Amino acid sequence: MGERITALYAAPDGKIYDAPGIVALGRSGETWRDLTPEDLIPLPEGADLMFLPERRAVGRDRAGAFMSLPGQAVSAILPAGYTRIYLPAFQRKKRAAVLPLYGYTAVALYRNQLYAAAIRTDNDDFWNPKHYNTRGLKKRIQQTKAALPGNRLVEHLARCALAYHCCTAQNLFYHRWEAGLPASSVCNANCLGCISLQPAECCPSPQERIKFFPTAEEIAALGIYHLSSAPEAIVSFGQGCEGEPSLAADTVAESIRRIRAQTTAGQINMNSNAGYTMGIKKIVDAGLDSLRVSIISANSANYATYYRAQYTLDAVKASLRYALEKKVYVSLNLLYFPGFNDRADEAAAWCDFLRELPVQMIQVRNLNLDPDVFWGSVPHTNDKALGTRRFLRLLQDENPHLFIGSFSHYREK
């Protein structure tokens, strides 16, 4: 019995039960597939289990037929560093509410314990949940406020650290590793899965966007404070609580110049959609060390469907080309959805993209979005999915220099 991969469901009492004799399924695009041992890893430490309201759990019976289970579908929410292979399979009720913005992952009972359909794509212990939300956090926030009195960014990041448990915000107060430097309250894209601004008819954003434009003085003060003495220090523009930092290019560039006038330590990074090439050029020329660009597709039409932006993928390419020419370390933050990114047509487009723009790293991130909202929005093709492992292996084989992970890593100069 313990070797069977068994479906799970959530009962009305909130408890999770297994369905003996019913094979667990995963979803790739719109296709349901039996989960296999090769698809599964033990549920990682720090993962959460969630049931999916108004979505019936499903499985396959001994006769090979799909069947509904007597409860709601169950999903794993993985910690950073893990990439899902399959989404949870479920039957959605008509007019079901849109799911909150999480990266839903198939989960099952196997060998008498919980397993998730996922692979580990990074081993950086810096982002382990055990390092965050400690009892000493509030005291550290007060210490930072005392060191940087009157700085509006400190107040904003304190809220992010306590209310939203943002790790990069907390790192500022723990005075270590990668710390956030939000700079812009506006954006030039309208992403389906934006985590800081959603229309009222959708789902609540998990973070509140910054409501002011910090000054170069405020940004530089935090940057100098963190980079000058924190271990393996990185400061990053472009946080989940803001829009697009390159739209504040003059302020960001000036803050970088001020930081570098005081310290050469650490790394200055920017997370960006890279659609505003003029702004990217200003920031690169000011002394940016690394650039991480959010992207979901190397196909222009598919890219436009998700970002719904005021710019095109060609503008993103121009920004990447300039950054690479100026020796900036460039990563792609690949928003991953099983059955979409790993389609044959998407994979071919990625191979062409990476030949044209040989970035140094791809950071694979689970797309936090209701699966049906995403799949109902993107163009469909008849191309079959390669599977997550095969897709990532193809990118690696085609680009031996490429590092595939999940996080921005500190690099010795």
C-alpha cells in the first residue's frame, strides 16, 4: 500500500484525507496525468498545504477512469528553491472565485508520507524560512530606525517585514545578504499575476504597493548602511511591493552614484521587466552590478498576453543587449507554468532567444496565479509539453555557460 501514489482531498472539517485505491493526478496545462515516483519529492520543510475552495479533488480508479473525490482539491505551496512539475488536478465549479496568488503544486500520499510533484532548483540556505520571522526582528527594526531616523523607506520596509513577512525587507533589519530597496510606485506593465496591484474583480494582492517615490538621499542612505558592513550584501531595486524601478531611472541612477561614492562593497542589483530601455541604460551606466529580468516567454505574442505592457519584447531584448555589452551580470526570472513554458514551441523560442542574448543565469520561479486564469488567457497550440526536467536540461545543454537556479547569488568581485 505504501508504494502506491494515492490521491488526497480535504473534507469539510478542514482535515486532509487520502483516498485508498485512487491514483493521484497532476496537471500540465489542461492535461491530467498519473503521478509517478520520478515526479515526486518528500514535501519540503517550510511547505504549506492548502485546500482549493470550489474545486473538487479528482483521481483515477483501478479501472483507469477519472473520478471525483468526496472533498476539495489539495495543493502544496512550496518554499523558494523548489520548482513544481505538476499543478494540482481538480474539477472547478461554475462561477468559482479566483484563487489567491500562490504557486499551486500537486501533492499526494506516497510511502506513507506526503510528497510534492517538484524538483529542487537551488540549494541556497539563505532563504530557508528558519532564518526569518524570529523573535528578535522587532528589536532589530527599532535599531535600524534609530540608525536612519526619519527615512521613509525604513518605515515602509518595516511594514513589509512585519505585515507581509518579506524576506528581503527583513534582511535589511537583520543586516545581512540581499535587502530590498523599493523605488517606484508606478509600472509600465499590467501583469496577470502582479503581486502588488490587482483589479477589484480579481483576487487580493499579497502585498501593498509603495505609495511614495523615495528620494535618492533616502535610497542611498539605506544602500550605504547595508552594503558597507553586512555579510555577502546585495541591495535590490524592484521589489514585490513596487512597480517598475526603471521608471524612476534618474532617482535610482543618482542613488547608485551616491552609494558608490561612499562604498565599493557588495552588489547593487535591480529586478525589472526591462521594458523601458532608456531608463535601463541610465541605471546601468550609473554602476549597476546585476540585472534580473522578469520574463515568461521568448515568444512575442505570448509575452504580450501575460504582461499586457506599454512596451514590447523587442524593447526587453534591447535592454538585455545593452546590459550584457556593459558587463552587467544578467539573470532571467523565468515565471514557470507546467504545460506552457515547456511546450515544444516555447522551448524552441527560448533556444533562439538565448543564442541571441547569452545571459548568465535563469532563475526559475513558480508562477503565482490561479491555473485556470492563466490557461484561459494564453494562446494555445497543439505542441506537447516536454516536461520540466527535459525543458531545463535542453536549455542547459544548448547553453553550457548558463546557471539555472532560483535566487540571486552573491558573487565575489
